[in-house]
Amino acid sequence: MKIELFYVSDCPNHAVALQRLRAVLSPESFHAHVREVLVTDVRMAQALKFPGSPTIRVNGHDVEPQSEQSRAVGLMCRLYLDGTGAPSEERLRAVIEKADGLEV
């Protein structure tokens, strides 16, 4: 399993997203699977199809699949469907368990 956390340097929700990932994953799994990626410029954001910070992808898929339909990319903050700036622990757990082949 590959978990990527994409963020911009001044993102206030990067730490929240990271904390929620740590709460869902064991320390060993966190270090083995989570890769943090600092998005530094617009060209990089476009190449990554980066919808805003923070973005978490599990095995290449956004934890909020509806966002993959959005065409907006860039160096900006992101809001999730629930109105918050980071996915919930429950959402992360469900996506990670599904990716890991466990029943949700």
C-alpha cells in the first residue's frame, strides 16, 4: 500500500492530516507506507493534478474520490465535502482498510 500526503508549505491543515494518519496507522505502518510530498510550484501542482492542500492519496486514489472529477488544481488550501480542511479519521480508516483488502 502506498499513502501519499501532498501539501503546500503554509498549509494550516497539513499537521492535522498527518496527525489523523498517525492515529489510523500503527507506527510501523506509518513509516513504511506514508510519503509526504511538498508541492512547491504551479507546474508541479498541475503535473500531480493537485486539488489543494492537504491531499491524501492511497494507492494513487484520492481519499475523497469526488475530488478527482474536479479540474481545479494549484497551490491552494483544500476543503473536503464535510466542510473541513482535512479528511476525518473515519474516512481515512475506511479507505486504508479497503486498500489493504480488509472489510470496511
